[in-house]
Amino acid sequence: MLSVYQTLKSAIWIFDVDNSTMVWGNQAALDFWGEPDLTSLQDRDFKTNMSEATRQTLTAYKDGVYNNDTYQEIWSFIPNGVEITAFSQFSRYQLEDGRMALLVEAFRVNDEFQRQYLSKTIIVATLTQSGDLISSNPTFANEFGLNIKNIEQLCDNKGTALNLLSKMKRDEPFFDDIILKSLAGEQWYRLQTTLSNKGKVDSSILIQLHNVNERKSLEVSLRKQALTDPLTQLLNRRGLTEKLSDLIHRGKSLPNYNFALLCIDLDGFKMVNDSFGHDMGDKVLLEVTKRLLSHCTNGSILSRFGGDEFIFCIEGVSEKAHVINLCNQILKDLSAPFEQIIGGQSILSASIGIAQYPYNGKDINLLISRADAAMFNAKQKGKNRCTFYQPGMDVALKRVSDISNRLMTAIKEDELQVFYQPITDVSSNKVVAFEALLRWFDDELGYINPEEAVKIAENMGSIDCLEYWVLNRALSDLSEFRLFFGEELKMSVNMSGMHMNQEGAAEKVSNIIQSHSLRPNDLTIELTEGVLVDNIHNAKCQAKELVSQGINLSIDDFGTGYSSLAYLHKMPAKTVKVDKAFVEDATSHSTTLKCIKTIANEFHMNCIIEGIESAEQSELLASLGYVLQQGYYFGKPQSLNYYRAQEESFNNSLS
């Protein structure tokens, strides 16, 4: 926002009174102080030579601007031993840490400036205590015309005029920024008034006006920008906080006052960005905004709180049924297809968490965090639903937050581990491949489930970093595994659908393979059938590109939730990995298993069966043609160190 001030010719700087340091200055300010760059201005020592009187004056200004007061005075500055006289205006500027600083605008004063300042720039008039005009300088007539008889003619209504007049009649001087009706339309003016004879009934009011419309309009524009999301024009996080602060303040004085806070998070939006691009994602967000605004009524507040997170606030909803009804309408609207943007398919849903004031908290941050916790709970339950906050939900959300905060550090510092589970060819009783499986144990957080880590990494947008780390480690270890199990041993690594939708993923995988001096077909990438089915027609999905480079593709968890056989011939995969659910009751599923194997053979695809836990299961599945098997019967996932310790037995089995 400060960059806008660079367009003004006057010197503008921000001064931290508490620390006697410069925070920022425009180019005119650098010239004013004789500094070559902003860093030099910020490093300048203002404290040593500052008089106590100056320090006290600036402190008084800082205290005054808390109440939106603005000060205008002629000041003398000595930047580099040469005195500069400047007309200076001091107003408020809130620093990032919440403290108040002074925004200073300075105009150099010379004889010509003083002549113009006293005769033209300052608009001077005297009024009676009833607001009638007694006299004025020519600048007043140039600004407002010759027909002004009373202060009421300058204000938008009589009430405003009477309120202003009552403030001007006080014994102490009055300062304010006000809007008056000029010949050019409504303009901002800096008003200063004094009484000619304090305490006397017939005392006239001397008013001095300075047109500050350019600066004030800029401030209003900047304030709007500071509180508004640039894409959707909804309130941003800061704007929402101010509005909620007003509501909570209102609630302190009104009995039985309440409102509901809805935290709305879009399910699947990152996939939209990755699949269709950020420009298309922005169009989707604008359509989401339009749909949410259709549910706004008087007293509703809607904010874009984050990338794909919105907060909806509604007052006076004591009955949960009303909130649930609203949420269901929102969920229905957001899950409808975005036909005009990305075609007729339904690609989004939403998860909504609800916190209620004052029942779930009387503090802004607490209410938002609890609505967020409820939203996270809705996601955990399957998404596309709403959930009211309940005590204890914060614990789950805190764990997610803690894991999110630790994840990138864990990746960079190699705190993660990869365990390996063998895939065995029972016809030769040899290990032909290993599946690499993420493991993470944190000293403070304990054991972190791989699915939990992957889901959080996806939400953070860091899934590529996590999975590239696993891939690098697995391919690095493959060379050592081959010392135990032979040079034809392969490595299998899981990747998420979100990662596979990232442009350039296939090229990155190929580069990693080359960096370990391996061949493309030494690696198998496992993708769930859901990911492959959803992306059969997605040109940006990297699966086909992986296959074209010679990398093997395996369909993981095959047979769960999709019409898999109908799509099998369309999938660019070499291997089908049948889900372990079929193994638990293999006898009753034997017909289905035979069918899968037959069709896979027709398409020249290998089959691996997961979840083998006993010799009986292994023999039965082998009789059905499944010779590539994986499960606890052949070995639990173990670290490379475990296999190093078993080196002798492996060498014996290979001899």
C-alpha cells in the first residue's frame, strides 16, 4: 500500500515514536533527509540529538492520533546541518505489530510558499455562534461560491451542521477532517477552529480550512484496499476482524445477542488450480463468491479469509435448525456444476464449520479457531457437510497445525524414514520388488500416520516436496537392496493424484531417476484407481507422460469404489494391484478375482495381490493365477537397516 505514496511529490515518511526510528519514506522523503536509499534512512540516528521538547511533542502527537486527530504545523528540520522549514502534517499509521506511529507529510516552506499558504491555500472565514457567515477571504469564495450565508449550506444536512457547530463553539481549539460541499463537489478539508473571545456569548468562530481531498481520498482508497480482498472485493481477514469486533462490542450491551460464524472451506479447489490453471481457478472463486452472496441478507458478513476459505457471519440465529438449513443451501449451491467456466462436471464441494457467539466464545480469534476446528471435523467425516463446534475438536485441529509446522523442517532435516515391504513372486520364491512406505516419528508429536501426513501435505501445497523426498530416498536405497536381491529388483513408490496433476511432475520424476543412474523401468509409480479414473480425460495429468518415458504405472487399491473393469483398458498402467479386501474372504470372491485376472491378461497387465497374511491365502491366490503377492506373510514394512542386519540370510537364499 505504501507504494502508492511514491506518486506524491510531497515528502512522506513513517516515524516510530517509541523507538525514534524511521520505518519508511518515499523518494521525496529520501531527498528531504539527504539519504541515498531507504535502508540509510532507517539506520539514521534520530534519538541522540532529539531534544526533550521535540520528544514530548511527538509523543503527544502519537497519543492524539489514536483518536484520529491530525496535526498541522510549521516545523524546522536539520537533516544535514542545514535548516529546512516545512509545513508538516502528522496523522496516524498503525504498524504491523499493532503499535501506533506517525505518518508525516512535509512541504518545504519558502517566501513564495508562505505568501500562497497564508493568502490562498488556507481558506479563512468567521462565523457567528449560530453559524452565519460574517466574513471570509477570497479563497473561501473561490472554493465554495459567493452565495454561502450559513455553515448549513456547506454540510450534507442540518443535523451534521448542528453537530459540527456545537464542536466549534467549545473554548478549546477544534481539529477534524470533514467533508464539505464545494463548487467542485464534496471534498475533504482539514478544519481548525478557535473562538475570538473565549467564554463570551458574542464570541465569533474563526475557521481555517485546508483542502486535503487528494490525501484523504488516497487514505480512504488505501483503507478500502487494506480491508478488501482484491479478487472478490469481499472483506479480507483484517476487514472481517474489524466487523466482528463491532459485533462483539454490540453484544456486550445487548442481552440475548448472538451470531453464528460459518467457516466455509472448498473441497477440491487445489485440484481445480492444478488441472485448469490459476486463471480458471480465479474465475471459479468469483463464481463461488456470487453464489455465497446470494445467501446474504441485512446483517450478514461475508469474507474471503484465505485462498479457498470463506467466513460467513449471520446475526440473530438462536435456533440451530435455521443455521443447518442455510448451510445445506450453501452446500447445494457450491456443489452444482460450474458449466460456464469448466464445463458441466461437478468438481467442488464444501466443508462448513460453525461456531456460535457467545456460546462457543466471546473472543474473535477463539470463535474463528473453533469454527475452523469444526470445519476440519466436517472434512474428516467425509466433506460436503456442516458441523457445529463441540469441545475437544480443537485438539485434532491443533495436531494438524503442529504437523503442518513441523513437516517442511522434517523433510529438510531428513527426520522422515522410508520402510520397505517386499513383493514376492511365489512361483520362484524370490523378492522382485519393494514398495516404499513413508514413516514419521516425531519426538513431540509421536507417530504420524502416513495418510495423515499426506493429507496435510496436500492441504499445505507441499505434497510434491514430501513425495520427491520419498522417491529420492527409495531410489538411493534401491542400489543397496540390489546387493541382497539381485540387479533386476524394482522399486515401487506411491504418489497422490494432486501431485500427478502438477505440470512438470513426470519430467521431475525422470530427472530423479537419472540422478541415481537408474533406468525408467526400475521404478513403478503407484496411483489409486480413483485418481486414474478421474483423470482419464485430463490432458494435464502426468500419468501418460510417465508411461511414455518408460516408467511403470501400477493401479493401487484396484476394485474399490469404481467400475474398474469398464475403465481398465483406458488406463495407461502396466500393473493392477488388487485391494486386500478381496483377500479377507478370497473363497467367496474367487469368481471376481478370476475375472480381474482374465481381463488383466487380455490387456497384457501384471497383477499383484495385497494383504496376504497366511500360507493358506497365498496358496489359494496362487491357484487363481496371482503369483505376485505382498503382505505380512512375506514380511512387514522394515527399514533398510533391518535388511542390512539380515544380509547373510538374504545372500544364502540367493545362492
